[in-house]
Amino acid sequence: MEGIEHRTVAVNGINMHIAEKGEGPVVLFLHGFPELWYSWRHQIVSLAASGYHAVAPDLRGYGDTDAPSPISSYTCFHIVGDLIALIDTLGVQQVFLVGHDWGAIIAWFLAMFRPDKVKALVTFSVPFFARNPNVELFHSVYGDDYYISRFQVMS
């Protein structure tokens, strides 16, 4: 699509698919659930035309990025680690970070854990939550079929 390039990079013990275009300061786009890099295709083209290097990965477990089997491989620390390694692979010190939905949650963690890597942060659809949000609130407001409710490990 309009000159968007695709490649696979080795990060944090996995292979990550990224879509990218342009040169200049890096804008890193993080997709939501259950999306892929493709969600950002229009923004990639637009920002590349405006002098930015727009990069949108498929996050761990999505699309053409590796999906390790153990559930324990999907903590926020693993996913943020993937992104730190990606930023390093891109050869930059900081990125403009944009996250939507699930990507917004990861963007908040990245900004919290490694503020030195984030020049600016924009999130859509999801406000900042503490590390352990009150999942019971989601159950009571949206019911057991709400996607956040369904993905919880209940004892």
C-alpha cells in the first residue's frame, strides 16, 4: 500500500513484523485488539509524507509477529521489552508514541517504565489504568462477555 515497506526484526527473543515508511523522527504506532499494523495504514502514509519515519508493528502474538506458547510470555514487561528492543533496532533514542485500545495500555506502560524512550505520548480509547485495574468493575458494567472480562484468568 502506497510504498509501505514490511520487514521482520529480531527483538527480545521473538521475530516482530513491522510496517514502515518515511525518514525523520520515529512515530511508533501500537495497534488495539484484535487489530494489526494495518489499522495505521493511512497515518503511516500521511506522516511519512510530512517528514516522519512511521512504524507500526504487529505486537507479540498478533499477525506476522511470533506468538510464544506460554501464557506467561505476554506480560506487560515482555511486550514493553519487545518495543524497547524495536526502538533500539530502529537506531533512535526516543519515539513519538501513539497507541489505540490495547496499544494504548502498552503505550502507558512503556512511558511509565522507560520515559527516556518516549518523546511524546498520544493514546486513544483507553485512559491510564493502574497496573491492576478493577476487573470486577468491567464485569459489573459490561458483563462477562466483554472482551476484557473474558480474557481474565479466574480462580
